[in-house]
Amino acid sequence: MYYLGPRSLRNLATCHKDLQVIAAETIKLIDFAVTDGQRGREQQEAAVRNGTSKLHFPDSLHNHAPSRAMDCAPWPIDYNNKGRFADLGHIMMKVADDLYAQGVITHKLRWGHDWDMDGVEGEKGETDMPHFELMIPKKGESDA
């Protein structure tokens, strides 16, 4: 049986409850780590400098409290093994879709390897395989 370690649990605790539920269900099926949840200004600007984010503080969904985004990696972590990231992404998206359909969570999930959610991964240069974010409408937008 897989479980989230202490660092993953600390990162996940900074995230929206829907992300917490998704992670708790996904870990039952595949081993992974939550490598990032909420980021403050320093963390976000460091992510921009090292190339893991294009958005400056406070424009990332990681900058909300609670975080509306989490980064996850299959365990053990090997950032060069894209196949394992794809497996994690597919499983997590399926779990999230099922939880949303059952009414357990209130927001759909988007994966950074399929930003436009058309089912065609990476066709528009979508390469943020560790990134998962909630689709929370902005003020004035519909949740439909």
C-alpha cells in the first residue's frame, strides 16, 4: 500500500480541500510525492528563475491560500522518465473526473500536460507534467 510521506503531507496541507481529496484517492493507486503546494513570493520567484514557472507572484495558482495547484511526481522521482509522469497524470485525472462526477469534489482538475483539456497531450508545447490545478472560475465567470 502506498502512502504520502511527511514532506508530501506538509505540501498537501497548503492546498485546497479538493486537491487533498484527489491526492488521498490517487495514492491508493500509484506511488507519488506532492513536491509543491502553496508558494510564497520568494518561492514563486525562485520557480521563475529556475524555469519551473513562467508566472511571477501573485499570478500563479500556487500563490493562493489555500493553493489551487499542486505539483506531483511519481515515486521514486526521476524527472527524465516522462512515461511515469504520464501514468501518474492519467490516473490522477481519472480519479478527479470520477470524484467530480460523484459530487465528492466541487471543481474539475486540469493537468499541465493538457492545458486545453482536449485529450491531446503536449500538442501545444504543454510540458508541465507535474502540475495539477483546480478549475475555479474567476469572479463574474460561471462554474459551468
